[in-house]
Amino acid sequence: MIIVDLFAGAGGWDVALRNLGVPSNEIRGFEMWDRANATAEAAGFGPRYQVDISRVPVTPCDLLVASPPCQSFSNAGRRKGTSDTPAILSVVEGATGDNIDDRLDGLRRVVADPRSALVLEPLRWVLVAQPTFVAW
């Protein structure tokens, strides 16, 4: 089984998958924050790639796990994401595997908070890779 974990963080999903008996080497984690990656590596989790998720090419996978950042929508933040919501929803409507990259490129140019566009990165993977299972 091939598992892709977008926004892998320190390994919350890794713990759950490990408890389900999934070997760590089957999980490919993508995380931009170096400290989270260091924590995951210290815990013995599978390979981690420190990269901007929006720049990761979609690859086939059986299970897609994704927990996009919520800071731009959170009461604890500046909530700029709330003004980005109409633009985000316009990308979702009519999105296909063939047009999602162009739609996301356009979204990234207009959002008030760059993190807002990240909430649709899992959609890009779903539309293109068409995994059997998704935990979003």
C-alpha cells in the first residue's frame, strides 16, 4: 500500500497508522516545518520530505492523508482566510484533474493569506491520483 501524508507534521497520522499495523516505510510524509520533521524522524516514522506541498508533483497512492493548515481561518489568527472563501469555493466548482493546477495557480495569486490556498492541495491529489481512500 502506498500512503501519502500531506502536511504530515510531527506524526499524528503516523501514530494512528502504526496502531493499525501499517509499516512506517509505507508512509511518505510531506511537511514544510523542519522541527516537525525532526520530531517525526526521532519517533522513527517513515520518510519525511521537507517541501512546500503546493510544489509536490502528484504521484499515485492508495491512501491520501491530509490535514491542511487552518491558521488563516482560525480565531487565533487574523482570519484572512474567511475573505478567501469565495475564491476557494470557485476553484472547487468545476474542478477536474485536467484543470486543477491552473485553478490553484490562479487562486494563489488572489488570496489574502497564502495558506488559504493550501486547503485545496488535497483536492488536487484526489482529482489527479484518484486514491482508493482519503482521510482529509
